[in-house]
Amino acid sequence: MRARQSVVFAMLAASVLLLVSTVARSQEPGQVRQFTIVGNHYGFSPSSLTVSQNDVVKVTFTAQDMAHSFTIDDYRISKRANQGQTVTFEFRADKAGAFPFYCNLSFDEKCKDMKGTLTVK
């Protein structure tokens, strides 16, 4: 009976260690990924960003022709830059998926056409 309890306890302990190890690995920091993005003529350049989950994403965003914003709703990011202004910010890409980014300013109807995608693998 004690031998059986010891085996069950050892298996349970091994399972807990495996679970803790998996959770710790999923929270490990990734690389720092830097992007320079320009908002100009109602578009983003580049309009597609790809990172790995847990990467730190550092964005340098410049509004070239007029005021624009860089907004990603799922990451609660909304950064505005006036014409000719640059803003730099960073965030951890801790959720996998495809996340649209866009200009949320409304003083020019064409700002709604400014769209891009952040893909977190």
C-alpha cells in the first residue's frame, strides 16, 4: 500500500513540476522587436508587423503629412502624433493572433482608410 502511495505521489509531483515549467516557459520574455512606422497619405508604412508571443514591440511612429494616430484596441494602445512629430512606445505582445491597427482620428474622413495588421505568432 505504501509503495503504491509513493508511486502516486511521485507521479503527482512530476505532473505539477511539468505544469509549472510549462507556465514559466510561456511567460518568458521574448526578443525586443523594433519597428519604424510612418503615417502618410492615409496609409501606414509598413502596414504589416509580425512578432512572436511575448516579444517586446518597440514602435517609432511618425505622422508625416498631417496628424495621425496608431491604435490597437486589443492592446489598449492609442498614440497620436502631430504632423512631422514622432512618438516612441513599447508593449509586450502577450496575446497570439492577428490584431488590426488603424488611425482613430476623425477630422479627415480618409483617416478611416489607414489600416494595418499586427500578427503575433
